[in-house]
Amino acid sequence: MSEQIAATGKKVSDKDQINEFVTFFIEKQIFGIPVSDIHEVFHPQAITRVPLAPPEIRGVLNLRGRIVTAIEVRVKLNLPALEQGQQSLMAIGVEINGESYGLIIDRVGDVLQLPVSKSEVVPMNMDPVWQKFTSEIYRLEDQLLIILDIKRLLDFETKSEMAA
Amino acid sequence: MDDLLSDFLAETQESLEVVDAELVKFEQQPDDDETLNNIFRLVHTIKGTCGFLGLPRLEALAHAGETLLGKYRDKALIATPDTVTLILESIDKIKEILDYLTETQSEPEGGDEEIISKLVAASEGSMEDVAASEPDPKPELEPEIEEDVVGYDDDLDRELRPGEVSLADLEAAFMAADGPDLEQLAVEADEAIKQEAKKEAEQKEVKKSTEPLKIVQTVRVNVDSLEDLMAMVSELVLTRNQLLQTVRETSSDDLKLPLQRLSSVTAELQEGVMKTRMQPIGNAWKKLPRIVRDSAKAVNKKVQLNMKGEQTELDRQVLELIGDPLTHMVRNSCDHGLEPGDIRVAAGKQEAGQINLSAYHEGGHIVIEIADDGAGLPTSKIRSKAIKNGTISQAEADAMTDNQIHRLIFAAGLSTAAAVTSISGRGVGMDVVRSNIEQIGGTIDLKSVDGQGTTFKIKIPLTLAIVSALIVETRAGKFAIPQLAVVELVRTTLTGEHRIETISNARVLRLRDKLLPILDLSEITGEPAVQEEKAAGFVVVMTVGEQRFGVLVDSVFDTEEIVVKPMSDRLKSIDIFSGNTILGDGSVVMIVDPNGIARQVGSLNDIEQSSSRSENMAIDDESKTAMLLFFAGGKEPKAVPLSLVTRLEEIDPQKIEISNGRHLVQYRDTLMPLIHAGGAPSFNEKTPQPVLVFTENGRSVGLAVDEIVDIVEEVLHIEMADNAPEIIGSAVLKGKATEVLDVGHFLTLGFHDWFERAAADEETQEAAAKRVLLVDDNAFFRNMVKPLLSAAGYEVTAIESTSEAWELNEAGVEFDIIVSDIEMPDDNGVDFANRLSKDLRWSTVPRLALSALEQHDLEKIGATTAFTDVVRKSDRESLISTINYVLQLQGEAA
């Protein structure tokens, strides 16, 4: 399901529809992920650290009987990870290729319904790391909303690019 | 129609697999009517169903095949390898069409005229070789049913008429589709061969009675729904575990009973669902006869495949995963394992190579063995290949046993197809086979005997879904270790019975006279190494293949049935984990992959050799000696050289027996004398008695102590002590005056003839500070005499052979006295002494012989001029006094 939407994101915008995004914040920046990609928003608890795992993987946890891999979005975006215990963590649950991931973020924002007409291509001069994960940008009234492509964020589509 | 078609596809696939296997069997035993009937029936069913479903192309093919088979059945034609190949080809064609059908739900375009015409030609007997062999086939192949040929014409007619299958036949075919229904078969056969003799029917009856028919009603269930069911049961198991844990903590009695019931029902349900997923391993073997036949034909060998234990069941998921590795290995056995027929005959073997495939259950897993009686693995070729491509170094190769070399075929890089085929070794893709098997939590090992063949042993879990695992904790957190690989648990302490030692940065544990390489799970999982406190912990002893190693953990919890969940893609690259799971307390833990750990052990394989080497070095190098400190009767610490101690034990005081005034304990099936190091036999009465075990030549003596304190490595300066026979002297260890005990004294208390027995191997000593050169091939004796002589103020160089002595000679080393064993494996002490007496530099050095022989022998040796004097090995006092005396004489003479 999520695959389909990720793949057809462009088509939907061509038809000038309204897209729905769950927004969240990291530091002051607002990000969005298509609602259809998101399973749930939860407070991750009892995260088990996975030795030898890549730095952005905070660990694995049990979410109602499913094992969820917790990813530090901050680390992926080249920002320092939140100190543990600073506040209760927030995570956005997504599913890719049948696997569950929890994207750890600073805090969750509103669900926004945005017309495709407000969508912009990713500016060339954006931080290349961020650029890699950004699928499009929406103009909000007072700020810009970065729409993240979770597949790329989770390295499912960037391997070849990175190799190149 | 869709459902019907998919049922047809599933059924036909299965039938064709059977046909494949049966045809190969038939080819070998062309007179086996039952096999042929079975094949005929299956093909017939396929044909009938195709007609019913409107699949003309398949029908035509099946019909042509059936016609030929009918000829065989009616004894009108005799099967030849060529015609069987033809039928197999047509089966392959059918499979192709079926695959196409599966994808597109319709038959592919085109026709199969070529193969059909061949089949027709064959059934008309016009294939040259068929024709040649056809006319007079009866004598050897149809001894007792010659009269059946009467049916020939009828059947020929029948077979040649297209579409002749009666409705009754078709129905019968459908009815029979589920399995070998011999009654249907009989009906069918009766109709087909009208004149069939009663005799033959009787034969069938006989066969039937030996193989009773099982009529079990079955329902075809979608595999996915079974998977779903299994997943749900897994969740149930998890939830139950969680409940169990909660109830354990609250100790509420109200819940206990219902929970117990829930627990047992869950277990039964788990077992039940698991059973539905179980399939006989024979299903994975079905295609093997065909593969063996084809590859044998391709390399022009005769190969017989024997299968045993086809009924052994395992989870279908596992079954699917081992299919390919098995195929690969069997093909390998055919291609590379078995020699060509003429070579076999020359080697005194039967011409047909044997491949034995067997399966059986062992504990919670299934063991599959693939054995061939071929030439065995080409050890030297594998070795040179491995050295050439850098898998191992020359030095490593020299130190490896043949078996270790053989196992290199599992190493990646050694097994690129071209490379290995060119060395004519086996091992094409064996690394792939190994990784496939390891992926499902299995292990693979092999044993190859030159000239006798190679046996592969695969051990895999029955199911992948739920495994029993040991939950352990390290500095990095909790982990689950699958029980499959765990052999035992050993508790280690800094000073206790099991103590982890370090040899050139590698940790080892002495376990039952063997050194076990130890890995610290904390360090493997990336925790920084802790220098000091490896104080108390547990060693989980594991075996993977024939590799045995210990994994050090901080603590061990209980065993839990865990539901293995695959790791996220992002984590799969971490090869020390095979999955993760949710524990009863709801937390997630990683499951340790024993194979991943085994790879980390890797180079530690040779640890035994390197350890013995470094021990020797430690002795020769005058620097430090490891001493075991303990208390025994009195407040002063006592010590013995650690190198003499074979093992530390704690013995249950109940087991200490007294016989003839001596204390004994049953130890590894023999009686071991126990002597108390404190002198008086003040053995513990309630608490376990710590015992130092000394073993030599299969005999052990236990030295009981009050408490084992520590192991220190220090430069030993022993000061000779009073005349107490059990004490060599005293030394300062860890800043405290410590009595160094004379182990020999206690050993002779245990066995009076200890040193006579040990005498086969000895060493010489030379003191040179008197400098002593001690030559004795027995490490035990060297280790014992060296501190003794050191204590007596000599500078001792201990070596194990006379050749080393000559090396020292050439190096210009000087000694004041040479003490040499008389009996050594590589030299004779007397010859050595004779040569010494003629040596330019050492001829004047006094030579002392050590012997375990009786007094009159000693006198004989003493009478020769080779030695200055001779001393009995067991007599340590006179050894020192004799050395003193001889040196004194020497000094006077000088």
C-alpha cells in the first residue's frame, strides 16, 4: 500500500488533489510525511540497543507484539541525537517491505491538508544530505514544510545512489 | 475454473515430481511392474485432467508419453535409457508448459510435434536402438509373465487410438489423483489388460499387504493460512510467557491454576499447528533421483542413490530452504566425489558409486547426511589452492590437520566454480551451501577419508519459528543464545575451579584437560574491553560443526521458548545476530547467531598448538612463572607451579572414600588418590573440597587444599627451606612469603611408582651458576625438576631433545653440568653422552644420567664411561646432592 503511494506521489499531484501530511518538528524545522505512509504515532519505551548497528539506529522495541526498529531522524539529518532521558521520546511508526520502523522525532505537529499547487521542487542549494531525503517542499504561510521520502530516509532506495 | 486450474497445477506439479523419481527407479528395474503402473497412472491422470480442462497441448504430450508407457506396461516394448530420457524430456516439457500456465493461465502458443513424433516413433518401436532390442526381450526381463504378451495386440490397438480413454477411466483417474491407490490401480489395470492373469493380481495383493494403504481424509489448505496460524500461535506463546512472568512476580495463587491450563493448552496448540506445517523430508528428495541420473549420465558414471529416513518430518519452511543446498551437494557428490567406474574398479570398489542420503531426528533438530563412497577430498590440492588464493598462510596450512583443511571448502573464495573444478576438487559453491544452511540456524560439517569417501552432516532445527534459547546478560545488555548450539554452562571465578587464562591475548578456559577458546560476548558486541575484572561470570560452551568454543557472559537467566522474528533489513548486516525476539517481560532481545560467533573464533582454532608453544617458551625463558596460590593447613599461603596443575576440581565431600588408610575419590571412572596439602588429612566435611588435580599418563592424583586464592605470574626466587620433604622452599609471591610445595612429593604419596611411570620421558638439566642443562622430553618432569634445581641455586636451561642441546652447543652456550634422560623418543641418552664425550667443547662437562630404571640397570649405565654418574628419577634428594657432589669434584679437579 505504502509502496504504491510513494511511487505515485507525483501522479496524485498532477491531478491537483489535496494531499494530507502528518507534520513533525526537529529543532525548529517542520517536516511532513504523507498520512498514508504512517501507521501510528507512539512513545517508544524500553528500547533495546543493538550492538554494532549503524549510528542512526537507536535500537529495537516491542510495540504491541511487533518488533519495531527505532531510527533517529536527527542522526540521519546530521544533527546530534537527543540526549536520552531528556524528555519522553516521540516516534512515527511506518512500515516498509513488511518491516516496522519508528522514526524518532522531537515532537509531532498537526495533520495538514495541502493543495498540490503549493508544492515546490527541492531547491538546488539545500544541504545535500537533506536533499537526499526530501521529495518536495510545501509553502506554508510562515514557513516551508519539507516532505520526507521515508524510503530514502530508511536507505531502501539510496543504496545505488550512494554507491555511485 | 480458476480454482480448478490452480488445483490442477498444484496436483500436477506434485505428480510430476513423483513421475520423475519413479521413472529413474523404473529405468534401473524395468521389471518393477508396480513402479511402472504408478507412473502410468499418474501420466494418465494428467492427460485425463488436461482433456477435461481443455488444455490440448498438454493433453497431446501426456498422451504420447502415456502411449509409450503403456507399451512398457504391456511388455510390448522394453525400456531403454534412451527412451526413458525421451519420456523425461517430455515431462520437462510438460513442466515448462505448466509454469507458463501458472503465470498466464493459458497454454503457450506452438506445438510439441518434434517430441511427440519421437515418442510416437519410440512407441512404434522404430527408434533404432529400441527396435534393435525389442524383438527378443522376453528371456531376461519377463521371466514369469511371458503369457502377458498375449495382450499385446489388444493393447496396441487401444493405445494407438487417440482419445480412447473411457469416462470410467477418467473418473478413476480423478479418484486416484490423491495418492497411490492400489485398488484403483488394480481396477484400471484390469480394464486395460483384459487378459491379465490372476497370478499378477495376486502379486499385487501381496505387495499391497506389505504396504498397507492409509486412507486419511485430507483437506488442502492454503499455505498462507497456515503461516498466519503459526504467527498467531507465536503471539500466543509470547503473551503466555508474559503472563507467566507477571504471575511469578505477583505470586497470586488465584491465577496459577488457570494459567497452568492456558500454558499447557498453548503448548499443545503450538505443537498441533507445528504439525500441520510438518512435511516428510522425502518431499525435498523427490527430485534427487532424477538429478543424480542426469548428472551421472553427463559425466558417464554409474551412480546409485540410496535414501533412508524419507519419512523424517520437518517444518515446510525449513524444507523449502534446504532443497537447493541438498541438490547442490548431491550433484557435487556425483560430479566430483565419486570416481569414474574404471578407477573405482581398480581401487577394488564396485563400479557403481554409492550416494547415501539419510535423515533422522536428534533432539530438537534434524540431521541429514550425504555420504559418498568416492575418493575423498583431495587434501593437498585444497591446501595449495587455499594458500595460493590467500585463504590461509603457509604457516597456518602447516599447522592444520587434514580435517581442518577439508573444512576450507566451506570458505568463501576457495570455491569459485572454475577454480575448484580445475583442481578437480569438490566445493563448487560450498560456501553458498554453508551460508544457506546457516541462514536457517543450521550447521554443516564434513568428514572425508582418503579413498573411502566423504560424508557431509547437516544439522538443522525442525522449525524456524519457535526455538528454545538461553537468555544471558553482558555489559551490552541481554541476549538470547539458541540452545541448539549450547553444550554446557561453566561458572568461572577468578580463583575457583574454572578460571579464564590468557595466552598471548587470547582467552582460554581449561575444561576437562582441553583448552577452550573463550570470547567475551561484551567485546564481540562492541563493548570496550575491561582490563581487570573478568572476576566471576559464565562461559556458555557452544559447538558449531566441530568447532568448540566458550562465550563469556556476565550472568545467565533461564531458558525461554522464543519466537524468532527476522531482523530488520537495516540490521541484517550484523552477522553475530540471526534475529530478534520479545521476551516474557516484553523487552526485545537480539538472538545471537552461533555461526557468526564461530567465525569470530576463526583464527583461535589453533589455540591449542600456540598455547603449548607459549607454555614451553615461558619455561625456557627465565622470566616469570605462573604460580597457583592457595591455603592448606596453616596461615601461610602455599603455591605450586600452575603448569603442573591439570585441572582444578571441587569434590563433594560425600564422595571421598577411605580405603586402607588412604583417601580416594571416584574421578572420571577411576579412583584418584587424594592427599591433603596441609599434611594432616583435614578434608572438608560439608562444603565442596577444592582439589588440584595432577594427571600424567592417564593417572591422576588430587591435592586437596583449603582454599584456592589466586594465580600470580612472578619471577620466582626460591629460597631453599628446611628439610620438610613436601616443601621446595619459599618465595615471595604477591608480597607475601609463600611456601612452594614439591608436587613430586605428593605425587609419590599418591602413587609410589609415579616417576617410574613417567620415566619414559625425561629431561636433562644443566646448572651453571652453576649452569645446568636439563634434557628431558617429558614436560611434566621438566616443569617439576626445574623449580627444584632453581631452588637449589642452579641456573637451569630445560630442553626437550638432544638436538636442541646440539643447537645450544653450536651457539656456544656453556654449561657446568648436563643432566640427561636416558630414554627419549628421538635419541638415546647413552649415545648422547658418548657423543658428548667426544665433543670439542662439552667433553669435559660432567654428565649425569637420569633414569627410571632399577638399581642394577643404573649400575650398568654408571659403569659405562659415558656418564659421570646416574641418578634415579624419583630420587630428588640424591639428584641435588649428586649434582653438588659432581660439581664439587669437577671444581676440585679444576
